[in-house]
Amino acid sequence: MSVDRIIKGNAIFDSIHKEPFKGYVAIEKNKILEVGRGRAPEHLSEERAEVIDAGDRLVMAGFHDNHVHLIMAGLFQVYVNLLTAKSEEEAALMVKTAEEKRPTDSQWIYGFCWYHVFWDKKELPTKKSLDQYFPHRPVFLLNWEAHGAWVNSKALELCGIDRNTPDPFGGRIERDEDGEPTGVLHEAATGLATKFAMDFTAEQERELLRAFMDYANAYGITSVTDVQPYFHGNMGSLDVYHAMDLKNELTIRIHAAPDLLGDLDEVEKWREEYRSEKVRVSLLKQFIDGVPTNHTGMLLEEYEDCPGELGICLNDLESIKQAIPEAHKRGFSVKLHSCGDGSLQTCVDYYENAIKAYGKNECRHAIEHCELAAASDIRRMGELGIVPSIQPDAIGMTEAFEDNPYLETLGRARAGTTWPFKDLLEATGVIALGSDCPVMDPNPFLQIYRGVTRLHNDGKPEGGWNPAQKLSLYDLLRGYTWGCAYSVGREQELGTLEKGKFADIVILDRNLFAAPREDWQSGKVDMTIMDGKVVYQRGKEELE
């Protein structure tokens, strides 16, 4: 027997056993031929095989990011990140400076991650600060939560948004005292702009996808779940994904989740047409609520700083209630966005209705974010087999703990119950990890560090935020690999280092099990293998 590649090392983590072990992984073509402890046996000939000695570095299955807005994630890699801005003026200037360095290859100017909640003056921006730099080109800047946008006058003009434009269901156009749009679009109103700003050609989508794949592979990401619905409709062309797949241009596996409220007959056709080893369509996605930072997350009890306010739903709940049983009957796993405990209860109710109507099947229904949940609903998630899909780095949304808006909107007592990761894992037996890129950086090391420590970057609060909900390193790595594979129904093919599974493997620059936690955020990937091929290798200049 001969193999193409043998990885040997002192820290093989297979996402099954609690600790890494000294051993080897043998690869033949695009599959794992064998995994074992100790030295590779003689029947695995090394004559023609490439032998990679990982030494003390961690060898593990490739990361699967379970929540990516794929096309927007590509934009995130190309355009300016405004997360560090401390004011409207600074953010506008950052856009101007970044755009001066770019070739003018697009009519639209994009940016990400501004948030007035993070600014010194927590006031919403206006179109005027952008107009002074960009009077003739449209600007679209998505906020940190991806639930709002800041645009300039030219963008409003091109999108046909003026004083006579009504607020859409589940959204609001910010207006001045005279009724004129100020340049900020909330929730569903964002879709009034994105249907123009994010109307990309096939070639543009290919370029954005390549930009994301390059970044993702450098962080060991070999699979993603592409949550496609946005306020204006699905983002990401399956035809583009499929064409790149046929040309062997994909270096990540894509699991597309189009609109739950779309034409399910059409989605069934997509499921059959786009069913390769690298492109799948077996999921559906939609929003229930918004986010607690701006009082749009649906709560069971009123907001601390806004008496009587329980949040809003972003969709017609009756339509979602009707769509879920139909999706379940057809074998589509559903992913529902929920940040508040009120919306999470609604999600569980709807999934329960579907299971009662048609029985349990192979569907892996999920709740995305799970920021706040009643204990009784967490237990029901376990009973019904609902997958918690979480993004731990959201815990550290602000640099300093005391600046966290949840302390104000939810009150300290309720804020101390948020992100109940441990309870979710114990109740359901599974967690699936992701980044929600471009809301957050897709770097898995950030998610892992936050999930274990639950600290902000200022090292507070002491002991971590809601420390009883800390996860272990094993929990997080297994969730980032096997948990995500399980969530898309591919745990027999992906997610662990086992014989017969696809050779999606990464070698980190250190053994996280032996490295100090405070160093994890600076972790890097030395090599990424996807489908048996090396798709990323850290260069000499990076290693020095």
C-alpha cells in the first residue's frame, strides 16, 4: 500500500479524544487512509509519500465556519474595516483614506463594522460627513451587527430613498425633524440599499469569493455554511459556486442556506443540481428578531433601559411558522437567527410544531446566536435535537467590559446570563461554531480564546463574563469541526480525523493544549490541506 502524504507529529487531535496524541495521519488522494498512534506502520510505504513532520504543533481537522455571509465576507477582506473608529468623523476619514489607496474598480464604496455604540459620542452618523468626501459616488457602510447601514446622499438618490419612502416591515429609515432621510437605515430598511449596492456580476462574486478563500485558508478554514438571506434577498450565486467547483477553483466546501421564505420547489431543484463534494444546498435560513444592542432583539421581559419595550420581529412570523413544517417535511434543515430569549422561545415552538406534525427525521434544525435563552427552552432544544450555532467572540464586542452595551440595555443581572454556551452544550450534546463574518473576523483563534476565557480585551470582568458558561478547549475545537459537520449532516464525511473522511486537515503553529491561553489569540496556521491538496502554507518570511 502506498500513500500520497503522511503527517506525523506529537499532537494529533482527532476531534474525538479529549487530548491530542503522538501519531500520524496518512492521506491517499483526497481521503484519509489511516490515523493511528505511534509510528506509521510499515505497510504504509513512505517511498513515494511526502512526509510532513509537525513536531509539537497541533494537527487537527479543518475548521468549519458555521455562519458566514459569504459574499459580504469577501467584501470584508477587500474594503475598509471601521471597528477601531471612535467617532463619525474618524470613520468617514478612514473610508476616504482607504479609498484613495484603491483603484476605482467599482461605482460603490463599501465599509464594515462601524458602530455608534462604540464611539465616544454614542450618536448616529449622518450622510453629511460622507458627502464631504464622496459627493458623486455612492457609499454603503454596514454596521457591526450587520443590522443597519450608513449611506451618503448619492446612495440614497440611486436607491430611490427620499422623504416619501415608507418604512418597510421590520425596518426604519432614520429621518431628521423635517422628515428627510439622514443616511442611516435600520434593520429591514437596509435592504432598500443592498438590493442596489450588492447587485454583483458573476465575475465580481468570483473575485470576492477568492478574496475570502485566501483569508479563510490562512486560518485553517476548509468549510463554511453560507447563510444567504439578507434583507433584500439571497446573496451569493449558486451558479458561480458551481462553475468554480467544476473548474476546481474552490478551496473551501460551501454549504449554502438560501431563504426559508423563498420558493421551496426551486430550492429542491438546487439541492439536486448542486450536490457535489464541495457545494451543497440542504439548509434554509431566516431572521426572527434583531439584536439587543439596539432594542430589536425579542425579549421575554422588557429592556432595562426602555420600559415596555420587548423588541421586534424582522419577518412575518405567521409565514415562518407555516414555512418550517413544510421545510422539515422536505428534509431541509432550518437555521433561524435569534438573539433574544423571546425569539429563541418562538424558534423552539416552531421547530416543535414541525416535529409533532411530521416526526423526527434527518433534519438538523439550528438556532443561530443563542445570546439569551430561558432554561426551560434550552432543555427543550435538547429534547428536540436543535443545534445551538454560536459565535463566542461576540462576548468581547467592546474592548472594555464596562463599555458593553448589554450592561445598559439588559441590566447587569440579565447581562450576566447571556451566551449560555455550557448549558446549551450539556442540553443538546452539540455546538456548532462560526464567526458571522463580516460581523466578526473569521479568525477561529479569536472564537476559541473567547469561548474559554469569556474575557474582554481589557482582561475583565475578573474570572470572565458569566464564568459558569465557559467551554473547554476540547469543546470548542470539537464544535468547530465535528459540531459543524453534524449541523450540515456531513459528520460521516467531515469534522474528525478518521479513516475514510475527506482530507481536510490543518497544522497550527503551536499546540493549543500546551500553550498559555493568553497567547491563543496570536495563533496562526502553518499549513491547510483541503481535499488532500495543500491550499495554504505559511511562507518563510512569515515564519521568521
